[in-house]
Amino acid sequence: MTSSELWSRDSAERYDVEEAERSSAVFLGPTLDFLAGLAGDGRALEFAIGTGRVGVPLRERGVAVVGIEFSEHMARVLRRKVDEETLPVVIGDMATTVVPGEFSLVYLVYNTISNLLTQDEQVECFRNAARHLVPGGRFVIELEVPPLRFLPPGQVAVPFDVSEGHLGFDTFDLARQLLVSHHFTREEDGSYRRGASRHRYAWPAELDLMARIAGLELERRVADWSGEPFTDASTKHVSVWRKPS
């Protein structure tokens, strides 16, 4: 049984509206270019495909995409956009669920590996990616760098969005390497809806060790989908590991 929290029906129905900016063609362009380039003529498998924010337009680029999704509610929203034959989706967790066939690309976007709340499950996610890859295939993860240096001494909270319609901040359990993202979202009537989600943060070096356990080798790490260099000032990374030929 996975430790991932399950997206509810209400959350799934709101997701595309709340992520409209990240779903735009301008925003997604570099992401799709990056992933399509790695997939080439092969198939791509998206772990935690959600409502298809990335998988659907990648399929429209001509890449044969298959998805794994833990929440049936999220998958139902995706199914309104594309049929099962065009983009198959298997309901299950990304650490253990196996789908038929082999893939030249497996990918996880938007911090989703952090939904697995234990190190063991995150290791199994890497192993599951390697299990699906053809020799020479790649596993790609987009993940924020833990913002611990922004923590004042003695504090455990870091704000990440303070705007007219939304207040967001993370609280950290440093001993267990866990964080909780808190959201206060303003509704049309002026009230605020509160939400929270748990995540396990991991450093790039820890992910590299997980990859080695799974038999994968680091090929490339950049700061974003446009390929900017990854530095000690980068707030996130896009990392590519390769399955040896």
C-alpha cells in the first residue's frame, strides 16, 4: 500500500482551473520539447499522469504516451480529454504498478515523486522506472530543491506564495525529511478554502543514489526545462538518468 495521499473528487475537478497557467502552450512548450526529444520514436510512460496536463499535449506531439495514476478521480478528468485507446491509463501507484511493454522514456513532473512519503517507496519508484525502460532509455524527474536555507534559526515554516488570491507556505519536519504544504485559497464569495498536502523532500544527491540502486546512471541535470545550468542557486532541477545499454 502506497503512502501517497489520494486526490479527492473535488480536488480533481478543481485541478485544471487552478493549474491553468502551468497548462498553457507557452508554459508547457519547453517541457514538451525536452520530453519529446528524449522519447524519440519510442513510447513514453508518465508516472502520476493526473488530469493529463503534460501527457495529453505530449501525445498530441506524436509521442505514444501511457499513464499510471493513483487517483481514479484525476483519471476520470483526463478521460474527458482523450479516450483510452489514444492514451491508456492504468490505475495504481507509481512505485509498484507495472504496465505492458517497454518504454524509451519514463517521466515524473511537478515534484510528484515527493508524494511518496518514505525513502523506500521512492527507491521503488526508481526501480519501477528502470523495470519499464529499454536499454538506453531515460528516467526524468522534475523536483524542487528543498528550500531549507530560507528557514530562519528555530523556525520550521517557509512561505512560497503570498498573493491576493492565495497564501501558501511549507512547514518542515527536519528529522523525518517531510514537509506539509499549506494553502489558503480565496473563493469568489471572499471566504478562504484551506488545504494541505504532505511530501517527502529529497536532495539531488539522494536521488542519484536511488538511481544507482535501480541500475540507472545520471546523464544530465539542469535547472529547468529550457536547459539552464543547474547551480547552487537553483530552486529546482530536471534530472535525467539513463539505463545502460
